[in-house]
Amino acid sequence: MDQELGADNVVLLEHLLRVNREQQPLFNSFVVRPEQLGKCNAAVWAFRTLDKFQVLYELCDVMRDDHALSDVALYALLEKLNLLFSRGPQWEEPQVLDVRALTVALMELLIRICNVVCADALTSKVRPSLQKSVVAAIRQQFIVEYTQEIWEMLEDPMVSNTEP
């Protein structure tokens, strides 16, 4: 299992978490405004919101303890992550839930998942590929997509994003 990728994910997720909590800028010269971040967070939850909320709740419950997961549980985790990261038609849905709070909870969960999966010492024939798939899904389907959304907001010529 590529533990380095998992550790990199944790570093990136912790940074994005601090950005979401307005504790630090995205980069030294780029500040993401709350309304820009709100649009990025809304994009994460714009498709199948209630299903994603239910999966987030279930995964938080499963990952409450930092114990190793069985192969079956790792596979189920991967399936649930794929649902959480699913994207679909981008239409305006009435948002009854606080997308910022949901995104923060999701990032905290993903950090916990990376830490548990990377520290896992159990062995089996399929385990390394399951672990790598979980970590790669977090990187490709969430971190890359979310960062791309933020970057597109920053590139918007209508908005100045640099600090004076």
C-alpha cells in the first residue's frame, strides 16, 4: 500500500480544512472568499444530497473507532466513498443543510479514513489493492475535484482574489 499517498492526502485535507474554517488562505497570495468557498462546497453536495448526508452519517459512525477494517468493510467503504464523491447534473436544489458544515465533517472523516487505512497492519491478498483504491479515490474523486473547483473560482476574472 502506498502509505506516502495516504499521508499526502492527510496533509492536503488538513490544509483544505483550515481554508474552510477560514484559519488560513488557500495560498499566501490567494484568499478564497466565504461566498466562493460556499459555491465550491455546494457543488460537492448538489447531487443526491440526502443520500450523501446519510452515507456521511453512517461512515462517521463506522469510523468512530480507529480500528483496522476487514476486507469486506474496506470494500464497502470504497463503495460508500464513490457515492459520496458522485457528481451529477448541476441544478439549483434548495439547500436545507449547511454545506460548509457538511464539507468540514466530510474532510474530517476523510482524514480519519486515510489515517486508519495507512496504519492498517492486517494482511490479505486483496487488502493492498483495496487500501490503494480507497486512498486513490479520496485523492482523485475529492481532493483533485474540490481543489479544481476552488481554482476555477479563483480564476474568475470578475473577482479579485489577491490580498492588498
